[in-house]
Amino acid sequence: MDDPAFPDSHYTSTTTATTTTTTVQSPPLKVDIGYVKSIPGILRIVQICVLLLYWILLASCPVGGYPLGISIVSWIFTIIFFVIFLLQLDKRVPAVHWVLTELFHDLGWAILHFIAACLVANFAANIYSFGFYYNHGCVSFSAVLGFAVTILYGISTFFDFRRFQAGGGLSRLTGGSGATGAPAATTTTTVTTTEYSAEKGGDMPPAYPNP
């Protein structure tokens, strides 16, 4: 008689785990010539050149304070944004919504430069009251450049808004500027199988589905 402690057959359960990892690499660091030829790129180059002349004139007039500080800081930030898009560094940080960032950047500087240009124009209109009578031409030309910079940032804001709307607008605020450089995606698949084996022969029991 068979020992009940040692049955004629037993079941073996085998679990196999398969892990698949897909890595998306960042694009190589290279100069984007197309950006230089595009309207946003051309606007950035013109802004950098006009701002350089603007803050040099403000420093030599001399008209310091708020207008000079705004012109220098905006000049530095504009160079930084130009380098980021020229070298395609924005594609390496897809978590940042670069179109929206540019929109706020350009809109903010347009407002600040408008205020600064109004102050410089006030200096030019009251040249004798402020003691700038010996530099009237310099102050007046600085005011013209201030309003020119305001217009340039206003044009950039317009194109940023157009790109923001084309990319989905408010409904796509959670996304970045692109999927390139996204973190690696990992997929794990688990397969469970049940086998039946007979030690002393005999018919196999009918198969039953796994729960």
C-alpha cells in the first residue's frame, strides 16, 4: 500500500520574471544652425546686439540705476537662452516647459524695459532739471533704444504665444518641450506556470486552469 506521506504525483509551480529596460539617450551636443536662421533665433541675436549698445550708452551718459540694471541683467539672460537653444540643451531637460518659460521671460522683460524706457525718456525730456544737458543726445538715443528693446521682446512674446498655442496651450502644461532625453522606461513581465508530474506512472489528471 502506498504511503500517504509520499503521494504518487506532485505539482511543481515555476515563476519566471522578465525585466526589459529601454533607455532613451540624450541627443549629442551640437550647434543648431536652423535655430540661428529661424525667427526666434534672429530675434535673440538682434536683442543681444541692441541691448549691448543700450547698456553701454546708459553707462556712458551716465544714466544708471534701474534702467542700467535692467538692461545688463536682461542682456545676460538673453545670451543664456540663446546658448541653450543654439546647443539644443533644452532637449536634455525635457521636464522644463521651455516654450512657456520663454513666454514668461520675454513678456517680463518687455514690461520691465517699457518702464525703464519711460524713465530714460523722462530724463531726456527734462534734461536741464536732471543735469544731463551736456549729454542730451546720448540720453535721447538711449530712450529710443529702450523702446526698441521693448518692441523686440514684444515680438518674441507674440511668437512664443503662437508656439504655446500650437503645442496644446493650457492643456499641455504638464509636458516638456519634447520627449528626447526622457528617463529610461522599465517593463517587468511575470509568468507563472504549473506543471504536473507522476512518479509511479498512471494517468495524468485532467488539466485545470491557473487561478
